[in-house]
Amino acid sequence: MSRRGTNPRYANGNARRKLRARLRAMYERCPECGALLDWDHPYLPNSAELDEIVPVSRLPEELRRRACLDPDNVQVLCRRCNKAKGNRLPSELEMGAAGPETVVTSQRW
């Protein structure tokens, strides 16, 4: 178990690098917006980032390290899409993307 305050994503750097290399071979474009991913330069809007589908911040401490390395829980997003997603769950994103239905009202007759 990791110490409190330690980022679980870096607890097993070798496994994380292997997962990143595997995803790099699979993805040329962001699956969310279609932007061409830049795998070599961090901090650009189209930089490739590994994103946990179920955010580690939403999991109990004992499950965080495993969730960071689980290929079924990790996806690739461009930096822009990853920042927009934040630490929300997929169900929260679907609701937020569509938003409430807009009803147009008027008092004009």
C-alpha cells in the first residue's frame, strides 16, 4: 500500500510506461474529439494523456494503484478532453453533455 499523498499513477512506473506504449501503438487520434495526438510533447492541447475512466480520486485508497494500471480502466484522451472530463464518472459526463431539455416559453400570443 502506498503512503498517503503519494500519486498511485507513479507507484509502478514500469507497468505504467508499458501501458502507455501499448496505448500509443493503438491510438493516433483522440477517441473523443478526433485531434491528432502528440505523444512526445506534454502540456499542449493535443498532448496524449492517460485517463482513468473511473477516476482514482473517486476510489478507496486500497483500489487506486490497481485502477491506474488496469487496461480496462485506462483510456487515452488529448489534454483538452482530459481536462474537460476532470474526475467525473462516465454517467456524469453523459448527463452533463446533453444537459437538461430546453423548453422555450413565450407570452406572445
